[in-house]
Amino acid sequence: MVLKIKDIELYYEQYGMGRPLILLHGNGEDHTIFQEAIAILAHHFTIYALDSRGHGNSSKVKTLHYEDMADDVYQFIDTLQLEKPILYGFSDGGIIALLVALHHQEILSRIIVSGVNVNPKGLKAKWRYLFRLCYWITRSAQLKLMLEEPHIPYQTLENITIPVDILAGKKDMIASTHLVGIRNHLSKGNLTIFPKETHGSYVIHSEKIAHFILEKVKENNEE
């Protein structure tokens, strides 16, 4: 399905029945990374799996900015009149989810984010070096985005009062001290580190993220 948002078209797929759950993929990916998780989650939620602008089947754009992508998600929720959705975001999708919560938390029930950073230095140094090298070769707008954004001051996270679950792998590309810094500035923040996982091993084409979401929602009697 396609939804017109201002001057772009957002592609999304809808599955299941129940309370709304929005899934946001990472940089350079599309909604299909969640196929295995959707097969489980669709028994409990109405799933909206989006392709971010400049990704998948959504509109191509010359430049990418997280604030624009976050506004796309807000407009998506508002246009479809979704009632207090859960917003899950992986990597860049997590950054987008944080920004939506910062600007419009009143429309959400909670957010769950995996491998998220609030500034480029949250990436471990070896990964920043690798991405700079790749950008020098490709001039990719997607790589440029990761190298230059986001810029979310820790202190602004204190304004988010809805529950926020932060997930990461022990071998994540995001520094653990950065993740702790994010958690410490959230009034209802929780940090979970999966000991045997990398940045995306428990998310991309994995059922593990589905089970975590279900456990967290049931734990809070939200299903």
C-alpha cells in the first residue's frame, strides 16, 4: 500500500489484527527485514511495516534527514488515525522513533528501539571510520546521513515520559557507554543487552525481536 505524505509517497504493508504496532527498519534496508517477526506479531497486533523515504518502495529523495523521516511517521499515524501505537525502530528506525517521541509522544503508547544512537559519536570509532571510507567511495546519501546525524542532546530525552525500551547486542556497533547515557536520561527508560548478539542479528530476518516485543507488552498488560 502507498500513503501520500506531503510531497512523498510512503510504502507500507499491513498485517494482522489488534492494537497498532509500527515497524521501522534501519539504514539501507526496507520493511522486508521484519518478515520473520511479522509472521509471529501479526497474531497479536495490526502491523504497519514501513519503507522510510529514500528506501525500498517509498519515494526517492536527494537528501535524507532524520527529522524529515520522523515527521513522515507522525503524519502516517495522524493520517491513518492510529490509536496510541507501539513504535518499534531498528538502528536508524530507532533514531526516528526517538524523534517522534520527542515531538509527539502524546500519540504513542511506548517505543522500543534497537541499536540506537543520539549523535554520530555513539557509533564505535572503527565503524565511523569504515562508514567514512565507504562514503568517500560511494557518496551515498544514506551513509552521509549516518555520519552527520542525528544531534539529539541527552538532556532533551528527559522530556520523554512514555516507556522506552532500548535494546542492543553485546557486539553492537553502538558504544555501551552511549546506550547507558541514553537510558539514564529517560524517566521510563530500560536497557537490555543481548550477550550473544551483534547490531542486527536478533532483528534482521529473526524471530527474536518478535518474542521480546510480545514479552514486554504482556509484562505491562498492554496486549
